[in-house]
Amino acid sequence: MVLKKRAFAATLTTATSAKEFEEERKYAQSITWQHLSPSQHLDRLINPVMEPKELLATKTQKGLVISNIGRTAGQRSINYIREITKPIGAQWTHNRAGLERVAVIKQLKALGFKVAVPKYPNTIPKLVQKVKGHAKVFSAKRPVKVLYDPEFIMGGENTVEANSAEWARDLWKKVRGRRIKRYTREPIKTTYEVPHVGEGGASVDLPSGIIINHNWENSPSVKKLEAQGHKFYFVKDGEHFEPKASAHFGINIYLPASHSDFFVGATKNVMLVDPDFLKSNQPVLTQAAQDSHLKIITVPQDEIHLHPAGFLPLGENQVLVDKDAKKTIALLRAHGVDAIPTTVSLRANRALNGSLHCFVNEL
């Protein structure tokens, strides 16, 4: 039975000009080691004999895992890989991701749910037209600008730009029915010392509390909510599959990721967890599952690159899951979960490092 009490907000992709894509391509060509072949890049990552020596990687059974060896070095590793591969098929990926979201919005409407779609000044107009009749479209201002710390940006530039118009989970976080906006009126730095409860994707709701990335442990908002009786379970970073980089380098590449919803998803009776994430967070996840009376089940090993734990809870024991994760869908159903596959593959959104749980948020 479909519950119709919930309503969702879903964000569409925003327009990026051809000039911006060209600037990204030129920037990728200009950064360190751009003249090297993919195999030479990999060699430098695994055996860093050149600067910057902190770009470390480890070969594992599942592929190449980029080491997060510290705030600055780890972030440079991530930026290095992403900036090298970001322009590859960028326009196609961006456009395709928007069409995937349109299909999800239409599916939610068909399932009996109400959906609201914010229209920002730079939201792609064709996508807005496609969701009309399936969602309530409303005009919205772009989120508050974010001040990017030079330590977090390749090249050390201090930039200010509008952010997060494309990801619903970045706009607010709901804690026990209360919506907490991510942004304040003033520009904020992309460090972890900010007065909110983290990016929405950095946390996962449970009956007993909230699983959240450990970087938010000292957040003033988290401390305030803890004082009000809310329980938080702090987890380490996970390893997020990077599809573009993997295709470019010819080997599965995983990068450190703070968004817990790539690795954990909860229904009424089970907690779906990435097996590697479970190993690195066994005590805290076991305690969280016990407190919420949930049974832990793990994502099938050959589907971890799909990050199916980023499913969308629809209420009670019903979830929407990326159709590509066929084994995960079967696993959830075997444990009594009404797992509904999406009508389309979400591979373009995965290429943008997002999941269902990222661009759809409960109102």
C-alpha cells in the first residue's frame, strides 16, 4: 500500500554555459601533470615520486582507493582526480542527469505523492516544462553564496559562488520533523566549523537518532540538538565510486566521501549498509541498529559501485531504488521491504556524485 502522506521537494539540474564547460576543460588541462597519460597518472598516484607527494592511492580488491591522509592532502587528492576528469562528457552527463530527475518526479507523482520543484533563475527551462502537470513548480532564489576556503580549492584561489541549487539535501535538514536550513544570510566557508547540521547527504535518519559524518561532531547545531535530547551516531568517511575517473583511468577508482547516505539507508525494519563502510564503522552502526531495532543487511559486493543505499524512503517500509541495483532490490524485498525500482537508470546522477537521496528531500 502506498502512503500518500509524505510530500517531497525535488531539484532539477541548472544550466551551465558552453563557456563554463570550456573553462573547466582548459583548467583540467592546465593543472599538474596534465601532459601525462592515464597510466602515468596512476603511477604517480600509487608511487608519488613527484610533487605533490601527498597524492596517495592504494590498490585493493575492488580497485584503486585514494587515501584521505589529512584535511589538505586528502582534499587535494579528491580535487586532482575530479578536475582531471570533470570535463569528460560533462555536457551530456549534466543534461542526462536532468532527464533522469524528471522521470523520478513523474514516477513519484504516479505513485500518489505530491512533489514540489523549485525553479531557480538558472534551472534548465526545458526540464521545468517537462515536470509541469506532475509537480508544483515555484520560483525560488538561489541559495546563499558560499565562500570557498583556498585550502579546499585546486590552485589556492579564494572564490565565492552560489551553491547547491541542484541538490535538495543540501538546502535543509529535517530533524524529527523540524526543518533546519543549511545556509545563513552570510556567506559561509566550506570548512566543518559552520553553524548548521551538515550537508543533508552527510546524515541518515533512524528511529533512534541520526547517523552523521564525524566531521560534524563539534558543530554548534549538533551540540545544541544533543543538548535537546537528540542522539547522533558519528561515522567515518566512506569510499565513493568515481565513474568518470574509473572510465578514464581504466580501473575502478574510489574517493573518500563524507556523505553517509551513499553507504547507509534505513527502512522500518532493516539498515542497508555498504560492506566496506560497515567494516570501518562496525561498533557505531551495530549500536545504531540495535537502538532502532533494525537488522543490518549489506549491499551485494558487485553493486557497491552503484551506492544503492542512497535510496529514497517513501514511508513505512517502502523505498525507491535505482533500477540498476537489481540484486539490492531483490535483497530488500527478501527482507520484507517494498523496494520499487526507478523507471530509468540514474547513472548520470551517479556520475555527478549524487543519488536519489540527494536530489529529493522530504518536505
